[in-house]
Amino acid sequence: MSHPTLALGATALFAAGCVWYLPAAAALRAGADRPYSHRIAAASCVTFWCTPALVAVLLLTPAPWPALGAVAAAGLLTAAALLAVSRVQRAREQHEESQRWSTLHQGGKGAPAPPRNPARAQLTFLLYLLPGNIVASVIAATVLLTADSLTHQSAVTATMTAVGISAASLALAGTRAQATRRH
């Protein structure tokens, strides 16, 4: 199948997703009016549905297939990581809300306990950060090694993919470490 035909299909897929990404964009624009977990989930939705649009644009350039696959994989992995972070954040928000309600039922007695083990939070941070960075390095190396010749475009693709995955890994690690520190 030719690149323009695939670009048309990817554009149609992007256009069909407007029923999901337009409300998500509105939630992002609402800012602090929405819970933080809801905004992260909205960012995940926008990232997921913008991936076909980016692939469609790249299909109109002479980008090699591995680079297109890497961009699509990076978009999907970033969206999945953001969705995971939003689920963790939502659970944390629900836990905090239940603590507030229990404090109200106790008549205002009892403050939140200080962090129990900061070393555990640091370990959690490392355990969530390292696998993401390893995956980012492997994907970047794969993109660079599978390119026919090292071009500026393949280097940029590898770098952007690695940065996206590392950023998602850092966000997930920070959220998990903060949740661990609070419990």
C-alpha cells in the first residue's frame, strides 16, 4: 500500500477519534476545575488520538518504516503511561478523600501520619524509573540500528522516542514514590 493511502487512512482514524479527544481537550483547558487525575487521563486520550495524525504527517515524508513504527509505538506507550499515572493518581485522590471523610466522622481528631519510610519511597522511585529508561534506550538503539543510513531524521526520531518514554517513566516514578511516601 502506498504512503499517501496510509496517510489518508491515518487521517480518517484521527478524525473519527474527535468524539474522544475533543472532550479531553476541553477538560485540559478547564485546568484546575477538574481533578488532577482527570486531566492526566485527558492528556493520555489526546496523546493517543494525536498519534495517528503525527504518523499521517510522517507518511507524507520519505520516512523509513522503522521510524514510523517507532513514532507510533512512542505515542502509544506515552498514552499508556499517562493512563497508568492517572489511575494511580485517581486511587490516591480517592484514598485522601476517604481519609477526609473519616476525619470528619471522628470529629476532627487525628492528623495524617508523617511518612513512615522515606527509603522505601526512594526505592519505589528507582524501581519505576529504571525499566522505563532501559526500554527507552533499547527502542532508540533499535531505531538507529535498523535505519538504512544514519540520517538526521532517524537520529531525531530515536531521540524523541527515548525522551518521550523517559519522561513518561519519570512521571510514573514520581507519582508512585509520592504515593508510597504518603502511606
